[in-house]
Amino acid sequence: MRGTALDRLIEDFGRLPLGDREYAADLLRKQLVEAKREAIYKRAKSAMANAENGKIKSGTVKDLQRDLEDA
């Protein structure tokens, strides 16, 4: 079902005049950048909460290897 909607979108996009396609492509790029920015923000917020709650560890690479071997 999703593929059908995407196929239809691509076909419709191809029928647009060049200027409209450029505008749509630019708009989609900006929306994608904003979505990525939002994902980074959410991940950073989660990481800061984990740090505040003491749910992170620090150490050397050897410490990490030891923890992974013990798990």
C-alpha cells in the first residue's frame, strides 16, 4: 500500500513544471533537515537525562571491552 502511494507521488512529481519541482524538492530537503535536527535534539535530551540520572559510565577502551566481555 505504501509503495503505491509513493509511486503515485513520484509520478505526480514528474508531471509538475520544472519550477514547481525545484520548489518541492527544496521544501522536502528543508523538511528532512528539520526532521533530522529534531531527532538529534531528542537524542541529546535523552542523553542529558541519562547523565543526570547517573545511567552512564566513563572509562577507557579497555574498561569498555571488559564490560562487554562480562555481559
